[in-house]
Amino acid sequence: MARITLDNLAHSYLPDPRGEDDYALKQLDHVWQDGEAYALLGASGCGKSTLLNIISGLLQPSRGRILFDDFDVTHAATAERNIAQVFQFPVVYDTMTVRQNLAFPLKNRGASASYIAQRVQTIAAMIGMESVLDRKARGLTADAKQKISLGRGMVREDVNALLFDEPLTVIDPHMKWELRTQLKSLHRDFGHTMIYVTHDQTEALTFADKVVVMHDGRVVQIGTPEDLFERPAHTFVGYFIGSPGMNVIPAKIEGARAYVNGAEIALERGYTALSGKVEIGVRPEFARLSATEGLPVRIRRVEDVGRHKIVRAEFFGHDINIVAAEDENIGSDKTRVAFDPARVNVYANDWLVEGSAA
Amino acid sequence: MQKTPNQKAWFLVLPVLVLVAFSAVIPLMTVVNYAVQDTFGNNRFFWAGLTWFDDLLASDRMWNALGRQVAFSAIILAIEIPLGIFVALNMPKRGVWASVCLVLMALPLLIPFNVVGTIWQIFGRVDIGLLGYALSAAGIDYNYTQDAVDAWITVVVMDVWHWTSLVALLAYAGLQSIPGAYYQAARIDQASRWAVFRYIELPKMAGVLMIAILLRFMDSFMIYTEPFVVTGGGPGNATTFLSIDLVKMAMGQFDLGPAGAFSLMYFLVILAVSWAFYTVMVNLDKREG
């Protein structure tokens, strides 16, 4: 197990990058703490696979260093890094049995037969595959194969980190949940440093202690699922996390008040004068319909998703979503929307602005 | 569901039946016809039963030709398959050189069989051929028209030159279909180069290699043109393979009965081996799935 430090890291696929736009991965400094489970979340093409490939050693970064504990591995080959990786599509050695698959990394490193036998047995128990140890890996289901690749990673006791590259892509929906739970409990029991790349927010939020959200080659926020939900550091985080995502509305800020088309919205904190693109962000969960309070809104559609209702509405020419309780009666008198002042975030040029207590 | 019997549907199969009859059954039946009859000329035939088959099974000539044929196929498979795999493993995976290599590899496959024969016939000649002359000049006693071993080497090298490309291209296609993640996983597992070949590349190539072996077996087992042009089956009968012997029997001696029986048994051997291959391949696929 190791702490992984990314120091001044950046990567471009172009041989001679000029502007910032040429970088697939923009400058990044981050420490992945030993033994924590991280999720790397972002849309396709945001640079998360680039980052993973740099950590696994498939790519050499254009700039910066990567350290495992205090040891610089920037130019070390994949094999020397002693990491494990589970890929998007199950990678198993088809012609080998499950047992041989699990033993393979140890055998290649010249471990003794008795040690291998004992380790394989332990790992098989961990991933719940003791009963199929002597079957050929070829005929197994996709989720069993993913477990084998995971087992092949964990069989080395000194493995520095386990990397997952969208490992549940080809798994049936009902097995996804089970595998994720299993992964989570393996992490709790054995404390490997895990980095899990995904574009699925549910996977990220349920798996990780800390979620690293990437957007456009940049890390926009690192935080607990709770942080991401309550205080998105970037409008992208607000939009990407949550279903539906955060409402982002252009506004003018004066002290502890925001104005949307001249209408006033109270804020909990005060702000100094902001320049550039100024917006307020409110999660649909923290907006509520009302007959008397708040600002005028025109309801377009109500979607009942069973657990709650999602109200699609128009607010001064902007689309907004409001989450209403399942038993809430949405009548024609509900013509106003009120926001919880403590939950209204202010963004300047897409980045969260911290206000001061008003 | 109610099914209405309509026997007229049989007419729809008729075109296929006619086509297959003309393309395969009727020509084959003429051979069967010759194989069970004898004639003393004047186009009058009489029933000979299985005489020709009995004679054939008792003839050293046929067994010798069959032995040479099996040996030839075995030798060229033993050379072309590993060599083809080796070439494919060393071809560039992408870029300009990948295309250049593919074109170069495909070239021998485009040359007509008798041209290949003619090329090697001249290439190997001691008086004017580059290869034959150079070998002689280097003091090596090489003459494919007189020495049986030299004739075999020439014919085998010619076939290897002509057909290794096919195996290489098929193996290359198999290699190209392996996702990069497998190689990366192998690196993470610290697999040796040999282990990567043994446990990743070879299993992934198994399907196309079976096709390559099948194609090369069938082609080499039926080989006629190239050895006929180079050695004419000689010296003596050293390179008289089954089809060369068959043509000698049917056209040279005009022994249509024995030649018919010969053809049928030749056909059955190829059919049996191909069937065996097919069964193995289907089973391989099943295990994949």
C-alpha cells in the first residue's frame, strides 16, 4: 500500500503543446492518501482515463512527477510500479483455470509454490470463488471474470494501489450493485488504496470515501459525496451530480442579496462585488413550490418518479427543476418558488465563491 | 398456429437442386461411373465392381504417392505455421510500415501458380538460375533435376515462399483483434514475453490458425501446378505427389477406371480431414462462447 503523490502533473498528447487547450490533463497537484477509496468521476473525454494511465504507467506525463510514497516512479515501467488494474472489459487468461489465473502474478514474480497455494486460497475466499477454482476461466460470466481480474490484483500482498477503469461497464445491472458492495467491503476489510474511474455518479458516490470530479482536463472538486452535493465547487459538479442536477441561474449579487431579472433572492452570506459571469446555483431539493412565498414560476410539467415528484418549470425565462414531496399537492395556486437561503451557492465564472457571514 | 400444408413449396428448392446437380453431383457421378466399370474400347463398358479399389489399395505406387503427399503437407505445415506466426508477431502494428508490410506480404499470394513454378524452375537452374548458379559456385552440389533431396528442398522452399504470407496475414489479423488491455494486464502481472505469447496471443489466434492450417492442408494436399512445372514429378518419382500421379494415370496412361477410383479415395481423404478440422473448430468456438 502506498500514498500516491501527483506533483505538478500535466499531460498533452501533442508533441509540442502551446496553450492550455492543448493539454488533455491540465496541471494537477494531489495526494491520494494511503488506504483510501477514491472515485474519479467525469464525462467521457474529461481526462480521467489519461490520469489513470499516467498512474498505471501506460503514459508518461508531459510535465511533473508522480511519487509512490517518497519514491519517484514517473518514468518507471508498469511492472515496476506494482499496481493492479481492473479494466473496462474483463481481462482473464482464457486457457488457464481460475486458480492458475490467480496464481499467475505470483508465479511470474518467482514466489514459492506453498506461498502461492495459500495466497490463492485466501483470495478465492475473499472474492467468493473457491468453488470454481479449477474451472477454465473462459466459460465464466463477465462479473466472475471481473472478480478474477480483481483477485489477480489483490493476490500480491504488497500491491501499491488497485486501479479500476469503469469496471462495471459490461456487467448486468443486478450484478453491478452486488459487485460494488463487495468491492466496498473488500476495501473496508483490507484497506487497499483504490482509484475507481467512472462516469456513473451512483457508482462513484456509493464506492468512494472521496470523489474527484474532473471536467475538461481539470480536477474541479475533490470531496466527500456530501460536499459534492451541498457545496459544488464548480457549476459542472452541480450539474453532473444529482438527478436532476443543480439549477444554475444568471444573477446579479449585491451584498447578501441576489437579483434575477430584478427580483430579489435572499442569501445567507454576503459577497463582495463579483465580475464576469455571475450565477446562483440551487439544488432542486432545496427549492420548493409555494402559493404565497418567493418568486413567480410557471410550471410546465410534473414527473412522478415514485419516490418524489420532479417539477419542470420556467423561472424568468430559465429552465429550473424543483423536487416536491410525493404527497405534495401541486395545484394551480402554486405559482411561486422559494429557495432555502442557506443552500443557494454563488458562482463567478463557474467557480464557487465563498461568501462571508452577513 | 394453423399450418397449411403446401407441397408446391418443393418447386422452390428445384433451382438449387439443378445447380448443385450440374456443379457437383453429375461430374462426380461420371467419376464414380468410371471407377466401377471397365472397357476394352469402342465406348463399351462393363461392370467391374470394386476391382479398381482393390487394385488401388494393393498398389505400392498409390501408397508411395500418398506417403510423399502426407510428408509434403506435414513438412510445409510444420514450417509455414510457426514461420507465419513469427512473421506476424514481428510486423509493425500500425503506421506506414504496417501498410508496406501488408502489401509486401500479399505479393506472393497474387502470383499465379504456374508462374511461381516457372520462377523457381529458372531460379534453381544450375546453368542460368541465380540460386542454382550461386550454390554451385559456392561449391554446394545442388541440382534439383537429378537429386531427389534437392528437388524436395526446392519444392518445399517454393511452397513456403508462396504461402507463408497467407498464414502470416491470418495470424496478423488475429493479433490485431487483441485489445490493448490484455498486454497491459500482462505487464502488470509481470508476464514474460513467452507467457504473453502462450497465454494471450496464441489462444486469441487459435481460431484463425485453425483456418490457416485447414487452408494450407487442403491446398498442399491438392498441390499440382508448381511441382509439375519445376520437377515434373521427378527425379524418378521423388516429387510425384497424389495429383501428379493421378494425372499421369488418367491422362498419360488413360487408365480411367483406376484413375476414377483414385480420385474418389483422394476426395474422401480430403473430405475426412476437412471434416475433422471443422469439428475441432466448431468445438473451439463453443468453448469460447
